[in-house]
Amino acid sequence: MIAGMYLHPWDLFDDGPKVVFDNIVDRAGLNSVNLATTYHGGPPFRGGFFLPHNLKRRLYIPEAGVVYFKPHLELYRNTRLKPILSRQLSGFDALGVATEEAERRGVSVSSWTICSRNERLAAENPEFATENIFGLRDPTWLCPNNPDAREYLLALLEDITSNYRVDGLELESLGFGTVMPPPRGLVVDRIVGRLLTLCFCEACRRAARDAGYDWEAMAGAAKAIMKVYLDLEPEVWDAISRGAFSTPSFTEIERQVEGLSRFEEFQSETILQCLKDVRDRIRRSRRKVKIAFPMDLSLPLKRLQGIVDNFMISPQGPQQLKHQAAILRFIVPWAGIQVGFNLLPGTYNLSPGIVDALKSEGVDTINFYNYGNAHQKCFDAIKMALEPIRPLIKR
Ligand SMILES: [Zn+2]
């Protein structure tokens, strides 16, 4: 079993590899580090990270959309987007430091990579960002259908996997989305929230037409549903915003409007293709690199065989873990299960019951979120909690 811990580069920068790996490997008894190699931050990110045991500071506010390794720029020759090094950490090569220390200690490193979400590159290069239903470019999100944005992501992942000793890739925020707060004054329920993540850019229009979709029907359907909301009385907006009654889900509405379900399908196909491209590109690495992706049931997961190795879940307890594992075994019996444990106050989910379930459900990988935010005592608590499955956690 891979048993790792999420690590932000600023903690490695401040504490140094010896202290960090002593805590993760010796004290917590883990055999892997899941390092953020790209990370989000900046507006509209709220607040920073409270660091209870960091040797240099108590609070860190990360920069938006920078990388924490030394990029090989020749790999980015086919995209106009170029990686930007962290200025706050003086271009610190966290991945280089982590992989060297990991090799010395015989433990593995996974690259936790933020993909389409990028508040820096999207804000500075709106032509590569998603275009929302109101025709505005989203300053927080790169469109996965945009050729420069797609190639940037592929180059980034090739760079990480072929130039560093990395055994896994955890892909976060790959696809369509936004981290913009809802527009002030607009009533946003589940339907409108999802409508705000549809992309209407020229690259999407072209990709949809090339794949045989009727773009006008899809875009028209989405805008027609939006208009239903815009035409509601202000009293209704007010009641929805107060949660006075529940409105249908996006899936329920999508079933009623063919254009909308085709739009949803087109976006799923884009994500599938993007993941296939990632798998093809990282084949250039000499190592076998495992890809972990969220258990996103809006995607046809079966079709990710040979592409994604592990699906990630974050169960609240053993019962939910067993339920999610059963669903995954039913849909994708070939896939590994990756369980996330949360160490943030108010979200602890580590218990003797869940540790038993890791064994009975044959969980492949576990990861604790995260090194910097955890209390010091968590390292000892993890080691003790994992004692019953210690023989499974090999170096
Ligand atoms: Zn687009």
C-alpha cells in the first residue's frame, strides 16, 4: 500500500527536507509524499494556510498558478503558455528536493498537479481561458479544448514525469469549472452553478463541430435554461437564494433538454480525451507513473481503463468507504482505490474502523491532507492508527 501525505512546497522550503521527511516517514510511518508541483492561490482564493508547526512562519498566502520545479522550457515550444516559477519561494525546485530526499529514504513521490484551474495564466491570457454563458472570459480557468491550454498541460505533465523521479500523478481540477465566486445579484442554485461552468469559447465550438455535435442546439439550449432563471420574478430569486424550497438538479433538467445533455456529454468527452492525451504523453517517462483521478460519476469511468489507475475518494467513515468501494468495484473492477484522510480541524476521518476497512476493501493508496496544516501530534497519531496495517506499508 502507498501511504503518503500531501505536502505544500512552502513547508519543504521552510522546514527543509530532513525535518519534513523525518516527520512524514519516521514519525508518521508513511512511505510516500504527495507534493504540490503546481498550485492555486491569489484572487479569488480566500485566506491562506495556517501552519501550526512550520519552523519559519505561521501563515502563508500562496501565489496564483505558479510551478514548484525547474521547468524545461523546450517542452513548451508548441504552446504560447509558459510555466511561471514561484517568486515568493525564489523559484524553489521543491520537486527536485523532494525526489532526491525520497530516493535516499526509499520512499515514493507523487506529483499533485492542479490542471485547468490557473488564476494566473487564465487572468493574464484570457484568449486561452474558458468563456462563460455571458460571453466573458473566466480569469481562473484555462479551457481544456483550447490547443495552447491543452498542450501546456501535456507539456507540464511530461516535464514532471520525464525529468523527475515521480511514481504518481494526482490530477486536480482537470476539465471545466470556475473558482469565481457566484456573480453578485445572480441567483445560483445547482442548475445555474453548472451553467456557469459551460464553456462557449471558439475552441469548444470548433471541437464540438469536429466531433459531430450540433453546437447551435447545445449553446441555444443552455442559454434558454439560463433565460428561464433570468425571467423569474425577484421574489422567486429571493426565495431560491434563501433556500426556501429546493429546485431540480442539473441532471434532472438535462434529461428534459436534449441540447443540454449533449453539452454535458461533449464536456465529458473532452475530459476523457484530455486524460487519454495525458496518458499518451507521459508514456515518454521511463518510469511507470500511476494516474489518480477523482471518482467523478458524471464521467463514464469504465472508459478510463488503461488510462486512470486509481480513483480517489474521501469517505467520512468506514461505512461510506465500503459503499464507495462497492460502487467502484461494480463500475471499474480493474481500478485501484485511493482514500484521502483529512487532518484539517472539523474534518478528521481517521478511526480504527476506517483503518480496518482499508484492509478489507483492498485499498491501494492513502494520503493524508496535509503536512503543513496538521498539528504536530497528528504525525504520531497516524503512526499509531496505522499499526494494524503496518505490514502492508512497505518501503
Ligand atoms: Zn472552451
